Amino acid sequence: MNTPRHLVALAVACPLVIPATALAQTEAPDLPAAVAPGQQGVTAYRPDFFAQARPTTALDMIERLPGFVLDGGDNVRGFEGAAGNVLINGRRPASKSDSLQEILRRIPASQVERIDLIRGGAPGIDMQGKAVMANLIRAETSAVQGLIALADRQVYDGRNLLGLRVEGSGRMGDLAWEAGLVGGQGPDDGAGQGPRVRVDGQGLPLILSDVDSQGQATNGALTGAVERPILGGQLRVNGRLFVDHFEYDERNLQRGGGPLQISHEEFDLTETELGASLTRPLGPRTSLELIGLRQTAEQVIDSTFNDSVEQAHFALESDTVETIGRGVLRWRQTETLSWELGAEAALNTLDGRTRFARNGVPIALPAANVQVEERRAEVFLKTAWRATPRLTVDGALRYEASDITAEGDLALEKSLAFAKPRISLAWAQDPRTQLRFSLERSVGQLDFDDFVASSALNTGVLTAGNPDLNPAQEWVAEAAIERRFWTSGTLVVTVRRAEVTDVIDRAPVRLIDGGIYDAPANIGSGVREELALNLNLPLERLGVKGAQLRGEATWRWSEVEDPTTGESREISGLRPLEWEAHYTHDLPAWKSVWGVDVFGGWRETYYRYDEISTRKLKTFVVPFVEWKPQPTWVIRFEIPNVTERGVRRTRTVYAGPRDVAPIAYVEDRDIQFGRMYRLRISKTLGA
């Protein structure tokens, strides 16, 4: 996206994280052929583990796994690098745009035979570079099952936003099918009301005004999949259509009768995806998997800004297409050693067109109109080895090569090639303690949005495009210790250090006519360090039966040389601290659960050649209660943003490059977004 305002919620039934209840774990006695029975680091969670919480979907169960945090994967091109940390019957879903959360939400809890939690690796399981992986084993059933859910969200400003979810699954002979429709409206909780203050370099007021802004999205997704035996294997075909319309309006009235500033933005997105996977055994220990995937995205952005002296208009149209072919040959050499050999090829295209005018006069932007084509190929060899009953070794060597060409305002051709090794070790110190270590060279992917110019007219920021970027490369070392205690308690401490080359940040672009624009750029080498804590604490031993506290926090430190000043600073956009906590209390006698979800505030800062901008999101608190009067009915009531938290944006703008120019002004916006009330009613069919 070219603007963060498109991060709005879909106002439909989206269960929040609910921690696991305090029930006993059992080591897996009959894991699938891909995992050796009884091995260290693999725990099987069966339906009775989740019974007290009466889950409706597989997502409800996944979110209650002790010591597990759902990772939906990265939004990058290609299939290999976009993996999440959940497998279904040992396989990744052949989809990228359909999130893991949505896929798991469509699987009824009654169809889950068990969930195997794999820590550190296991022969026959591709860990996708993750330290912990969940493998959901789905039971076969011929029954037709479905769900219908209605949601209503009352927003503090009087809006009434609705959501609908309808989905079903079943089997006709050898053919299994799934279908889903989800749609609704969601508010932009970064908009709202609040003061805007602008002062000059000496602190004297320049602008005192009141901001009244509102954003809202209306979107819907249609998904479907079929699966059947074919050619001695199993074929699965899936498709998805997603349509989104977003509008943002802002009125800015200066105090004392100053000019009224008005900005308006519209964003339309249409995405399609068609994927297919074929898995076929080639022998008792060998199998072949083939995957094909094609995605398209069309987006249109139209922004206007008006006041008494200036009218500005920015428009962007872009079309992206991604086509992927992938093949993986898997060989289980022994019960403790497995191999994977594979290759992936992808063709990616972007056609981006932008226009900008001030007071009706067109103004040229760098890289305003660009056509980009990327041809990329990757080969890989992976192995998982249970060296001893306590030690697991997981290794991979990947090599990727790509050719990128750009035409339009900037013409270029470049070829890139990178080797990406990875080694990870998992040591079971005892049945409750595991130590993990990994070393990996990772290569990021170029964001096509960085290739084309963008804008945020309500703040007056224009950003040039830059197709001549190299992906950031990192050597990442990670160490973790996991300790399980009581019945379902877990504590995981992880430390990471990344040495980064070709950091992608911001730098000035100078035009022939003397103009300067901010643009994405490679600015040199940098360092990123992280400390992460994950806690799952059952409270039964503390006297609160059926209660659970679950939380996670990540602290980050980073350093890079600023391309404008030459001084060290943090990497733009990295949040120094992110945290969340969830308290749930199961009340089986009342057929209900209540709790509070807390999503901690965070800060992110961006360093442009003539500006330092900081955005702070305050803590978001959601108390909720969920009642299941019957196994097939769920009624949930919650109060999102009960503390009425808001967003604060501070911009320090210089009269020119920050190393030589004085401060022109400092602007602060403290926008408040109020409380909401949300009611969701769902009915499971055929359970």
C-alpha cells in the first residue's frame, strides 16, 4: 500500500486470541508417518484438551496452544518466503492471499483430529525456518458442515457497521469441497478528532486547529476449494476473489477563523488468486509435491487536498501479477533423517501510473510511471535429522537468482543472485526444557510499492519512486530457551542479532532542475537486535480455576548511518517495543468465557532527508464475554477500545536537508478514536 490508512479492520466475526486452558499435555503416541512417534519436542493436543473452552473452529484451538504464537507469514512475492507456521495434514495451503487465520477459521473444530506442536524440527516436516510449527491433522468426514455469523459494530460517532460470514464444507464421494463468503464494513481507528498544533523553530504558534477525520472500509471475499484423488495422488484447487473500497475524509478548521482545509482519499482494490497443489507418493519413503499459483491485484488511489490558497490532486493506478511454479521432492531416508530437494520459479510484473497536480498545474514526480518485470528462480536442499533422542538438526541451502527490468520514467536492467544457508539446532535438556539455536542468511524482497511515487496529501508528504533498489540481506543469529511448567504453562525467551547489508530506508533524490524528493533507498549496513518473551500462565494453582494469562513482548534496538547527516540512528519504521496480553476465564457451568485482551502501545519513527516523523499508537483494550448456550451457538459481546485510545503524530520538518537547514516547523496531531461496541452471533450447521 502507498498509505497506512488502508490498515482498517474487516467488521466481521474475528475471534481474538484466547489462551489455553489448564489441562494435561500428552506426548504424541501415534503421530503421522512424517513424524517419528514419541520423539522429543513433539506434543499432540487432542480435542479433549480444548473441550473446556468449547471451540467452534480450528483457529480457536490453534490460538489456545501453549507457547505458540500464530504467524500468518510474510506478504512477499514467491511461495517459499511467505510461509506461516501452521501446516494442515503436513502441507502448506497453496494460497498466499487467503490468510492462515481465515483458512483455520473455515475448518470446524469437529473436523480436527489433533494438533501436533513441533518444537525445533522433526524429520519429514519442513519447518519453513520457524522455531515452532503446528501441524493440524484433519479428520475425514462426509458430513456437510457450515457456519453463518452476523456481527454488528456500534462506533462512538454513531456509525452502525455490519458484517456477515457464511461458509461450508462437505464431501461428495471422493471430492471434498469448501466455500466461504465474508464481507462487511470496518472503521479506520487511526482517524478521529483532536487538536493540531504547528509551531516554528522557536516554538511560536503558526497553526492552531481542530481535526475531524473519519475513515471506513467496505470489503468482501469469496473463497472456494476442492480436493480429490487423481493420478495416484491428491489434487487440491483453491480460488479467492477480494474487493475493497476505502474512503477517508478530513476537515481541518483553524481556530480564530482561519482557512478550512479539506482532504479526501478513495482507495479501491481488487485481488484474485487461483492455486493448485498435487501431492503424490513415489514410493514408501518418497513423495512429490507440485504447486502452481497466480495472483493479480488492481488498485486505484485518488487523493485531493483543498484550502484557501492551494488545491492538490494525486492519483495512482497500479496492476500487479504474480505467477509461481514450484516442485518439491521429499525423501524419508530413515526414521530420523529426511531430505527435500526443490525448485521455484516466479514471474512478477508491475504497471504503475501516477499523476500529481498543484493548483491545476501538473508536476512531474521521479519514477511516476514505471513498468517492472522480475523473473526469479530458486533452488533449495533441506534436511531434518534427529541426531540423538535429544538433538535435532534442521538445515537448508537455498540459492536464488533474479533479473529485474524497468521501463517508463526510469529504465534499468539488473541481475541479482544470493546464497541463503540456514542451520538450526534444538536440544531437549529434559522433557520440559528445550534450547534452540539458529544461524541464517536471509534476503528480503523488494516492495514493488517502493518503485512508484506515492503521497499523503493531508500531511503534505510526497515520496518519489525508486526501482533501482537492492534487497536487504541479513545474517541472523537466534537463541531461545523454552521451559514448560505445571500443566500447560510455558515460558520462552528468545534473543536475536541481525547484521544487515543494503538497509532499505529513506534518502534524498535530487532532480536536474534542483528539486529534491524523499525516496526509498539502500543506505548502507546496519544492526538489529531483539529480545522476545512469551508467557503462557495457567492460574489454577494460584486459586483461579479455568483462568489463563498469556502474553508476549518484543524489544528492538537498531542502528544505521543516516544518509543525510552521517550520524547513527535507528532504522526507520522499527518499533522499539511491541507487546500484548490476554486474560481469559473459562466458566463451564455457565457455558461461557470472559476476559480482556490488551494490545500495547507502540512507536515508529521515519527519517526523511528534511523531516523526522513519529507515530505513537496508544494501548488498545478489549474486554469481552462469550456465551455458548448450545454447542452450535456462540454469542460474543466485546467493547473494543474501552479506554478510548488514540494516535499521536509528530512531524519535525526542516527548511531543507536536516544536516544544514534549520527547523521550519514542528507539527503535532493528537487524534482520539472513541469506544465501540460489538455483538457477534454465529450458528454452526451440521455439527
